[in-house]
Amino acid sequence: MLRDPIVWLFGLSVALLAAGVLGVFFSTRRDRERERSGTASVTELGTQLIRFHELQAEIKRLHAEGDRVRAERDELRSVLSRLSALLETAPPAGGSRWRRKASRVSQPAILGVSRPVTETTCTGEAPMSDKARLLREADEAFGELRESIDGLSDDEMRGVWLGRWGVREILIHISGWHDEMIAAFGRVAKGEEAYPAGAYDDFDAWNARFVEQKTGVKTADVVAELEASHRAFVSAAAAVPERFFAPGAAAVAPFEGAGAGHYREHLAQIRQWRGGAAVA
């Protein structure tokens, strides 16, 4: 049958047709595989880009979280520092260990501010440390001073009745001495002299300078600065080691001179003025 040319040609045609169909099939399949491979590459690249942006966003979030944690840490340190100062001045669990006698003598002290001479009587309990007693007395005296100006109007605060001064100038110069003694406590804590000899001999000039620097400051701001400077003054003293508060030690004169004694000196003047008596 294969010798019949027609049959042979027919078989050859069928074979060629089949070969063409197979070629088209395999070519189409190869193209589709290439397309799928290319799509997969694009998809993979897109996934990587999305992941990159996610990582960037996560890094920014971690930075923000770190800033928040650092801010909370700094706030916690500040709270602990204030708590430490309060604990230094807190009375013992059994109540007050010392009872102050009523008599108090105001005497001129170093810096041109006054220092009280306080007599104490032991009640039979263990005494407070010198440092804790001084810190506590300063807070108590400041509270009394602050109460003495409650209810005064701006005009009354600015009124002149103590030489060329009034309540406003009294408060300003107290804040000024706070600032000066804060720096002194830093030197004392390092074992240095609180201030050079003779630095504050002309205390009248220092007082005038303090007042001049606050010319034009609102009275409400003067009171706010006084309260803030007292807190800073007590905190700075609380950071000084206990041994510097022993009788006659380096921190005692700066603290008493600008602290409780100074407060009570001007407290007495303000009360006398508010009571209607002339103040010398």
C-alpha cells in the first residue's frame, strides 16, 4: 500500500500537519510559562516593596516609642528627686521629735539677711538630723510667709512702706538670694567654699540689683517665681550630703541665711504692716 503514491502523500501531509500542530502547542505553552514567570517576578518585587515600607513604618513607630519612654523616664527621675527631698523633711512616725520654744531672736546673718536663733527642748525622743530639721523649718517658715501675703491686691503689693520697698520688693530679693545660694550649695557639695570671701559683703547693692532686674515684672509672676525659687532652693540643699549640715558646717550659713531666718524676718515686718503699725 505504501507503494501507492497517493497514500504516501496523504500520510506525509498528515504527519506534517501533526508536527505543525505540536509546534504551535509547545510554542504557546512556552510563551505562557514565560508570561507566568514574568508576572511572578513583578509580584515578588511588589511584595518586597510593601515589606520595605512596612519596615520603615515600624522603625518610625519604634523611634516614637523610644522618645515616649525617655520622656517618662525623665519625669520619673524628677518625681523621685522631689520625693527624696520630701522624705528628708518628713517628720518621724512618732510625731515631732523636737518642740520649739516660743522665743525666737532674729539676728543679722551673713549675706545681709537674718538668721534665727532657735532654742529647742528635747522631748525624750531621738532627734531629727540637722539637715532634716533645717529643711523642715524652711518649708514651715515659707508657708507662713506665703500666707502673710494672701488677699493683698496688686496696689497693696506695690505700696511702699519699708524704706523704698514694699511687699513686692521683699519677695523679689528673697528669690534673688535663693538663686545665689543654689549655686553655693553646688560648690559645697563638691567640698569647695560656698562663695568667695567678701563676695556678698555689700548686700544692699545685691538687694538693689535683684529688684532692678525685675522692673516691670507682673506681681503675680513675682509670687510665682518666689514659690518656684523656694522649691529649687530646698531641693538644691537636700542634694547636699548630710555632713555639710552639722553645726558650723559649710551649708548651714547659706541655708539659714536665705531660708527660714530670712522668711521670718520679713514675715514679722509684713504682719506688722498689715496690722497697721509703722515698720522701721
